[in-house]
Amino acid sequence: MCSGKGFFNCKCGMWAVIAFLVIGCTGLSKDSTAPLSPRAEEARALLEQLTRRNKYLKTFKGIGELRLKENKKAQRLTVAWMGQLPEKLRMEALAVSGQPAASLAGDGRWLYFLSHADGRYYKRPYEKGFGRFLSIPLDPGEMVTLLSGRVPVVTHHVVDLKTDPDSRGFVLILKKRWQGIVEKFYLGPDKQDVFKIERFDADGTLVWRLRWGAFHRVSDFSMPFWLRASRADGAFFELMVRRCWTNVPLDPRSFALSPTAD
């Protein structure tokens, strides 16, 4: 029997701790190498298929209409954009004359904002995201991914596939080991196309919801011509694409803005 000198000073207590750690680590190892169930295998295959969409698309440009709403304030803008996968993006809000009124860009290291009307200029770390400007906390890389017709996939450990109780389709669910659900992809009955995406934070709260559609063939790629991202409080942005171009030459310097940018 153990004496009253304390748990970690007791030999049986020490061996109990060692046994617990060994068994626990062994369990984790077995879980990570255990054969996947047929459903889990299908879920992973579907996710891989979705991430391979438009595999050979490298750059794109577009023009369209952007609607924004936050705190009951709404606005509508004509915008133009260019993107280079995986993370470079530039968007221009255009004046009635067609000239840029404001520019927003991300180059993988920094985010930039420049108001051409009054010279206001911001430069922030890239990971801060576009939430301040687009109402929804998407980073430039996620915007590039969505505009290119792909799905942004958050870091996860487990992928599951379930039937959607609200439709005839399915839900692809991404989970972190100690956090739970971090992202959901809603698929149609044929499991080929995603029509809705939901992102969740560490508390399981909805961060944003995105719906998209009106996909058209542009050269050899399937591009979305409509997408709408929203928060639970009603804030949203909605992009309606007029025209877009794929695999066009772009100047890498276009994704960094200076206070004197044209």
C-alpha cells in the first residue's frame, strides 16, 4: 500500500501515471493508423475532389457589383479584382468614371488599403483578414480560393459525411480533435457540387456562412458568378460577377500598395 507521502512520491502512484501515459499514447497512435470506415474514406475522397477543382487555374480577373451591409448601413459598389493563387488578391472600388476610388490588396505578407479620393492608407499584417472592409472575416487567401471556384479548407483532423436533414443532399463535416466541428460543406444529391459553406470558431459559434452559384465555363474552368457571405447578425457581402477572365498575365507588384499608388 502507498504511504501518505503524496501521490507522486508513491511508487504505485508513479507507475500508475506511467501506465496511463503509455496506454493513452498507444490509443492515440492506434486511432491515427486505424483503417478508415467506408463512409470516412468516401468523405476524404470527396474533400480531395473538391480541393482539386480548377486545378490548373493560376490567375484570374473580374468585374461586377458588390453589395455590403453591416450595422444597418448598406452600400453598392462596382468593383474589379485580380487574383493569383494561392493567396494574392487585389480589389478596386470604381467611381462612376470607371477610375479606382479605393484599392484593397493582400500579397501574402501584408494587407493594404488606399483611398484614392483622400489619400487614406493602411498596411496591416496579412492574417488580420478583410473583415474590416468586407464585413465578413475572410482572409485574402480564402477570397482567392472562392473566386477561383474552389472551397477554402480549414485545418482539421477528421472528415465525416452525413445526410442533410434539410435537403436531399449531404453534409461534409470537418472536425478538430479537441474542438469539434470547424467547417461544413453542403452537397447536392450527387455529391458533386457545394452550394453552401459554414465556418465555426472554437466555441462552435457560426463565424460565417457562404452560398454561391451561377457557375459558368470560362475557358476550361468552372467559375462562380454569384456568391454571398453572411454572419449570424445579418451583416453580409454579395458579389455578382459580370465578366471574368482566367489565366491572364498579372504583374506581381500589383498586390502591394503604397501611399502614392496610381
